Amino acid sequence: MLEKLGDIYIMSTDILHEQKNRSLLQIAIFASGAGSNAKKIIEYFRGSKEASINLIVCNRQGAGVIQIAADSQIPVLIIEKERFFNGDSYLQELQHSSINFIVLAGFLWKIPETLIQNFRNKIINIHPALLPKYGGKGMYGSKVHDAIIAAGETESGITIHYVDEHYDNGDIIFQAKCNIEPNDTAETLAEKIHQLEHENFARVIEECVSKI
């Protein structure tokens, strides 16, 4: 059962206290949807001596990632648009949770400048295409796969990159590719992309945080 502490929904104050005192690099995962990538990342870092998932940040009440966080006893911060874009961008809550690094895992809002300035080169995103192709504002999820299939591309993939002030523009960290067969649809392509995400994202996150 989640309890509310300000804007943070937690399992218990003891759990939050325990996480804040771990001598590990603390990661916040920002997610908007079902949370399949978040779940893989949480599982990967469980027991890690390098980093800990200390907070889930979500902009949608009822999103599947909230239950994943609850099952893993990880605090959840529910954010609202006005404060995120025109206020302090929840910087205080992130600092209170000792966050050192931010991972965007299916988070559909643009990251405001306040967070980029305070976490320069410490925010990474995963995009379901081979950037710089099929990126930019409005290009996410099924819209990306629809565009790739419609264009008759023969390959697609994932891009993990640092986040800057522009959509899908930061320095590329890692890419992985998959072939697109003539009978593939946006749905079957999405399955291939999810597999690449689950195989690679957590490992690349670990490589990034090990450099901090």
C-alpha cells in the first residue's frame, strides 16, 4: 500500500530512509506508461554495488510503472505539468532523495532546462529508432514505428543518448540495430525494439554511472 509524503508516494518512511543512506549512486527513473523498461532496470540493479534505483517519477496517475515501483518498494513521485515546466521542476524532491542520475524510460514530457542544468550529462534517454532519423517532437512509441514502416526502411533499432535542451539531440551513447522484414508491421517492429531495449538499456546505464 502506498502512503503519501508530500508529493512522494512511498511504501514506508523506513524504506525511504534506508535508500537515502545507501552509499551508492542514486538513480531516478522517469516513466509515463506500463514501465516494462523500468522493471528491467530495477531488476538489473537489485543488489548492485554500483548504483541503486531510489525513485520513480511519473506524470500519469494510474500508470503501470507505479505498481511496478510499489512491488519493488521504491518511492514514487507523481508530478504535474505546471510545476514541472513553470516551477522548480521538482528539483527539491530529487535532491531530497539524493538523486545523482536520471534515466528516461518511456517518459513523454520534454525535460525542462532547470533539470538539464542541474544534471548536465547525467540524464539519458532511450529512443526507439536510429537517431538522428525518426526523432524530434511528437516522435515516440508507435508513431516512430508507423513512420519507419511507411518509409520502407530495411532496418531500425534503439538509440541511448544524453539529454540536452532539444528533442532527441544529445550525444549518442549506444545504438543497436534490427532488420525489418517485408512482412513486418509497426506492431512486430515494436516487439523487436522492446527486445533490444530490454537487452541493452540497463547495461548501458551501468556503464554510464560507472564513469561518474
